[in-house]
Amino acid sequence: MSLPAADAVASPRDFAAVRALAAADMARVDALIRARLASDVVLINQIAEHIIGGGGKRLRPMLHVLAARAAGYEGAQHVQLAAVIEFIHTATLLHDDVVDASDLRRGRKTANALWGNAASVLVGDFLYSRSFQLMVELDRMRVMRILADTTNAIAEGEVLQLLNIGNPDTDEAAYLRVIERKTAVLFAAATELGAVLGGLPEAQAQALRRYGMELGYAFQIADDLLDYVSDAQTLGKNIGDDLAEGKPTLPLIYALETARADEAAALRRAIESGGLESLDRIVAAIRDSGALQRTRARAQQHADAACAALAAIPPSPWREALATLAGYAVERTS
């Protein structure tokens, strides 16, 4: 399928327009995802369909599609790679929910809440292995190396986060190491692989990777901000869930730096115990400390850096869509 002429495609200015621009490609991605989810093990089909069909935005595979198009790619392999990226992401969600003992995601019961931890972990493993089957079919060593390194980094991020849980002395650098591996590396792989498919020069490929990495930082920091300013209806999880799990995310880290001694002591106890007994007081302390504004500003810095990286990529509606996503990452409410 050939690319539309640049002057025949309007530059997308909001998330809905970005989705519309990618819609034709994403329809093919969704069809491939469902086709390759199939297994003769019924429980695998049930759990995989529950989480894949859970109404997510498909942001990571869409990033890959947009990056490939921005790189001038006109083939079909981006569809398969987008499916690989979604399978990897979905596997991490299944494992995350077990580790976090979560019972709600995107406003729906998690797989582990419905089928148990063992089934969720094993189906996550199935999705990882299915993703590697798909990438091997492409028979491109650089593609396989990028994705193998990415999945390894994600696993490291999970372990790093586990080490930080309940630790009120976690600092910003330690937090950033976690979200780099847990979130940003998959964004970076998605965009770099688009450049690889498009055959861009190495400097431009690295610019697209840098865009993805910065976007991943912005997205996760904004997501952690939403845990203190949103609610279950809009975010799909309950306010204070990160605190309940003892996760010292950036709003808490910033609040601890500036809070009064009594408030800081309460914040430290909340992180250590993972309890929500004083949730209203804790949230008020975070908001009063200015931590939410600092967190949003930090997310915006990364979004701005993502946009700056796109300067190395030739202008097109696809590049404009990537820039729009950087703004969306910070401004979204869910």
C-alpha cells in the first residue's frame, strides 16, 4: 500500500485526528493481532481476548505505524511489528497486575482478578513467545536485536520497581531508571523500528528513537500524576492506587522534598506501609507542596524534548502526528 501524498493528508492537531490518520494501518494491525492470538488452549483465548479487547488506545503500535510512515516506509512489515509491540506490552500488563495485586485496569476487572495469578502469568508468557514468533518471521537481525534488548530492559525495570516499593528514600534518579526501562524503552523501540523499516540514515533513526524515549518518559510521568488528580471513572483505576502499592512515584518524591516535617513523616509512613488510611491527608499534602505542578512541568520537559528530536525528520503529516502525541501525553486525562 503506497503512502498518500503529503499534501493530500491534513496535519493532525489532536489525538482523534492522529487516530484517524493511522486508522487504515491500525485496522490491519488489529486484524493481525486477533488472528495471531488464536490458540487451541481455550483459557489462553479467553484471557488474551479480555485484555487485548479491553478498549486500550493501542498507543505503542500506533507510534510504530506513524514512525514507519514518517520514515517513508511503504511496505507491510510495519503491521506485523506493530502487533509484536502490542503483544509485548500486553504481556507486561498481565505480569504487572499480578505483581501489583491489581484488580482494576481501564475500568474493568483485571485478568488475575478473574482467572487468578497463575493463569495470568502463563498467558503473559504465551504473549511474549508469540511476539518472538512474529518477529522471527521477519528475519531481520537488527529488528530482533532491538526487540530482544527491549524485552530484557522491561524485565529489569520490573525488578527495579519491585526494589523501590515501600522505600521512601527512592529519589528522582532511581524513579527515572525504572520508568526508562518499564515504559520508555518500548516507546523508543516502536519509533526506532519505524526508522529501520524506512531505511533512514542512522542519525535520523536515533532521532526517532530519542523521540520515543522522551515521549515514554513524558507519558509515564503524566500517568503517575493522574494517580493523584483523577478518579476511577476517568482513569480506569482508583485514586491513590500507586500509594496503596507503596510506589514512590514522582509526585510523592517531590512532595517529600518540600513538605513540612509532620507531612513528610506521614508521606514516609504511607509509602512504607502501602496503606490508604490517611489518603485525604496525603493527597492534600502532595497538592499543597507544589509537587503536582513540578511533576507536570517535568513531563512537559520530556514532551518538548521529544518534539525537538523530530526536527531531524522530514516534514510530513506523519511527523506532525508524532508531535501531536507529545502534547497529548501531558494533556490527557486518562
